[in-house]
Amino acid sequence: MPQDRRSSFIRHGSQDMRAAAAPGGVEHAMRLELDGLVDKMAEGPEKAKFAKEMDDFYRLFTRHLHEKKHSRPLDWEKVRGPKPEDVIAYADLGQKAITDVAPLLSKLAVLKLNGGLGTTMGCVGPKSAIEVRDGQTFLDLTVKQIEYLNEVSGADVPLILMNSFNTDEDTSKIVQKYNSHNVSICTFNQSRYPRFKTDSNLPLAREPGTRPGLWYPPGHGDLYESFANSGLLDHLIAEGKEWVFVSNVDNLGATVDPTILQHMAETGAEFVMEVTDKTKADIKGGTIIDYDGQVRLLEIAQVPKAHVDDFKRVKKFKIFNTNNLWINLKAIKRVVGSPGFDLDLIVNHKTTDDGTAVIQLETAVGAAIKHFTGAHGVNVPRSRFLPVKSTSDLFLVTSDLYLLENGELRMNPKRTFRTVPVVKLGDHFKKVNDYLARFKAPPQILELDHLTVTGDVWFSSDVTLEGTVIIVANHGAHIDIPRGAVLNDKVVSGDLRLLDH
């Protein structure tokens, strides 16, 4: 189609009319839209990168259309728990120290998924820049961990950050402060894909860019292709690196584990997924299954509605994916270059501010487990899964429940039980600034089992919480927990009465 005719086609008429009129239907209409977006960019490396991203998105889009029409849904009768060899107990691995695996560490890189913003907790900018402990951010703690690892082992383990278009600019400024540290830091960006309308299957975006609401980062499953496209994968392999440890930047328990690294080297496995035992708080987490004889990751979004309750039951699916992954670098290069490398699609339905129904097509990084030789899970201690997704999580990691050493949080040995308390802070504490204002200082919680706080509640300093504590300020009520208060198995009501629980 000549350029002038195609531009006219893109500019005029409703999206539905354009989709219907396009030769080849919806797929052809989407191709024209994507080509039009690419044409609007100036020539150069950025245009080539953007064109590749639009090609990758188009491949996902056509898969979505095909699977919507032709693919059979997951056959629940074929879903089985993992075979014994598919998930190995961490306790069965030979325990190793950093000094034991020093030669292996020289072949390791650490990659943090750093594409998320702190909007859920009321913060602006990359989530990795939120202060989470003693004035230090997620990124500060990560850099300290790698720096200590390199000092003790004598290795040069690099830190790689996979940013999104939402976090790249701010992160690039932040990492400059680490120039004097014993850590090599490099970054690359994951793709940007266009949201498209549910009714017309055409993108909202009329111009290339990163405008919120029109474009989105397509989930961490994009890691493999973006990693390869950035050139970093080839660079690491050329430097003699063999493995990469991947984890979410907000998981403070995801540190380099010499025991698992040794296990990778001994078994030759190309892919190891860290899983841990489910609790009632983890019922939505993806899990390793056996499906028709193949090890796979099953996410709740893939489960037929009639079986969602089965999926959530702890008795049937006892483990979940922590998203701590150990992967062979040469294997990544091989599978990305293979024609059959497709990850299970996650179709996310969203609604824009003006009420438009849109779709985001995403993939999960752990879904690649089925493409790697010898892939399996290792059931690790819960301490390796310590994410901070909310202020309730922040409450735990800033308390005396944990000690901070070389950037790593360890549970305080003075705690009698090694389990983590259940903490539920209400809407008044949802945003970080509100949370910080309502706590003069973190309470002492070494003996706490459960805490629920709702309503307009304020904590003074030197407060101790033990056992089960429930504090409820009804609408219009206000509760101040006084300085030095000790609440042990207590319910605090709106009039500040202390009752035995």
C-alpha cells in the first residue's frame, strides 16, 4: 500500500470500520497500525529497536487471536502435582558457603527485574528507590549484597537491571552513585507494547512513545528476548559467564545462594526455579505442575474458572513460585533463537480512565521452564521469599523481627518461632507517607503472631505487640496507642478499651 494511502487509512474512520475494511481483517489492520507507528519515528537505532518490539508484539497479538478461536482450554484432568524429581528439597542439597563456590561465582551474573513503579504504595518513580530499611532503598541493599559477595569471594559478579520505560530514566540517574562500589552495574530495557481495544482489536496509541495508559511493559516474560536483543546476553557469554540469577528487585530474601549455584553446576540443569511452601496468603501464586508428562508453571490466570478454588487449596498445590530463577546463559540464547519458544499468554483486561475496555498481552518469566533441559524446582526456606508489595510488608522488614547485615535481612534469632507474623494494615496505612506518619517508630514485634489495624489509628514510640492484636477504630473514631504500651493478645476498640482477646 502506498504511503499516502496508508496514512489516510490510519487517520480516517472509526477503528471498528477500519478493522472490518482492512484486507485480511483484524490481523492486517493491526499490522497497518503498527507500521504506521514505526513510520512516525526518525531513522536511527531507536527506530530499529521499536520496529523489533512491534514485530514481537504482533506475534503475540496473532497468537492471541488464534488461541481465542482455536486453542483448547487447559484440560484440568491432565493437571497433576509435580513429580518427585521435578521439585527437590533444599535440605537435600549439600550446604555451601561463599568461599566454597568462589570459582563458580566468577561465572555468575545477577539480574533484578526493575520495571515496576511504587504507585501502589503511593510513591513516585521506580519501586527500587523506595526506602525500606534504615534509610536504604531496595537498590542500595542489592548493591551492598553484591559488593560483599565480590569482596568475600574475589569474584566479579555483575549486577544487571531490567528496567521498563517507566523506570529507566530515574534508575540511570540513581546508579551513578554506585560508581565507587565494587560492583559492575549495567541496565537494559524491556519492551513497550501498545494496549489495544477489546472491541476493535486496534491500539489506543496514535503516536510512538511511552504515554501512560496507552503503552505498557509486557510482563517479566519479556526478559529473554529483551536480554538477547540488548546485546548483554552475548557480552556475558563472551566474558565467560555461565549462569544468571534472576529475581524481583522488591524481594529482599532473594540473595545469591552458594548452595543452589553449586547444585546448578553439579546437575547441569539449565533452569532452576525456587519454590516455597504455600500458606493461605499465597493462594494466588503460580505453581509447578506436571501437565501431560511435562513440567510446567501454572498461573491462576490460566486456570478455568470452575477450578480456581481447587488451585487455591493449599492441600492440592503445596508450593508456589518465588520468581527466584537460576538459568544457564547459553541455554537462553538457544531457546530464544528457536522457532518454538512461546510462553503461555496472560490476557489482562483493563479499563482506561475514560471507561474504554482494553487488553494487555503479557507473559511470565517462569513459564519458560518447559523449554529448558533438566528444568526443575528447589523447595527453599520461606526466608528466601520476602517481598515488599505493601506497607504491611514494609512494617515487617523495618521491625526488630529482622537484622540487617551486608545488605541482607536475617530473622532475629531472639524470635521464638521462625514463622513470620500475619500483618494486615487498613486503608489509612496504604500509602507510605501515611504509614510513616502513623508510626513514631517501628513497634517491637518479636513475639507477635497476628496484627490487624483498621481506621484512624496512631502509634507512639516504644510500643510492644505480642500474640494476637486487633485494633479497630470505627468511622469517626480515633485511637492513639500511647508511648511504652504493651499489647499482648488484646483487642483495642474505638474508645480505647483494652480487652482480653
